[in-house]
Amino acid sequence: MRRAGNALLTGILLIAAPAHAQSPAKLALKLVDVGRYAAFVDETGIAWTGRTAKLRVLQVVEIDFIAAGEAYWGGWQVFSIDCDARTLVRGGYASLRANGREGPLSGGSTKAETIPSGGMEEATAHLVCDGHAPFPAVPVAQSVEQAVEIGRPLIESGLEPN
């Protein structure tokens, strides 16, 4: 009888376990630019087709950013970068509320454009296409929350890290 009770308890735990055992996808968010936003490339989410990369960039906004009465951390900008042609296609933007809720993705794909110089887009291309990682002293964030903790003080100070 004791074995049957243990087996029943084990069965219940196994049924309930998947809901608790699944962890969120690991992130590796590398800081590439600081200005109006702190921009982090999601290195774990880069998908390659030949020399074209499809990826997301987390744009962290300043502290206390409110829109339509809700607090926001920023949002995800989707890009496709052709490393050989040095062009990008913007694939939409998904807002990210301070409670972690995303989206939806808005805006469709744009026409390919030359990567603008001196900003987030160029810094992203340098990282993705050339392997140039700016700000070596800044740790790679393992979560959106950590990226927000890293990025917001940088936006506020106006200083770029080493």
C-alpha cells in the first residue's frame, strides 16, 4: 500500500512538474549602443541565411517611461541585416511593458536600406557581421531585467561605458 501511495504521489508530481520545470529561454543580450536608448543585441536569437542575419535588438528606455498610463522597459526592434550588401530591413517593433508583457509586433517589413552610420543599426551590424563587440567591460545580460538594470543608468548618465 505504501508503494502505491508513493507511486501515486510521484505520478502527481510528474504531471505537475512540466508547468514548473520549464524555464524561460536563455538570453545573451550584448550592449551595442547607448544614446536615447540602450540597445542590446539578442545574440542567442540570431538566425542566419547565408550572410543575412535576422535578429532582435532590445531598446531599453529611460527610467519611469510611461505611455498611455503604463510603464515600459522598452521594446524589441526586429532587423534583417545583409552583411555583404551592408543593408538592413526593419521587420517591426514589439513594445515591452515593465511587467514583462511583450507586443504585439507592429509595423511590417520595410524596404532594404543602407545601414545608417553612427547609431544602433551600425553598431549592431559591426557586432553581428564583423564580430566587433563594443563595451567589453559591460557584462552580457542574461535577462531583460538585467539589461534594464545595466542600460538605464547609462542612459541617465549620458556616458558610454568602456
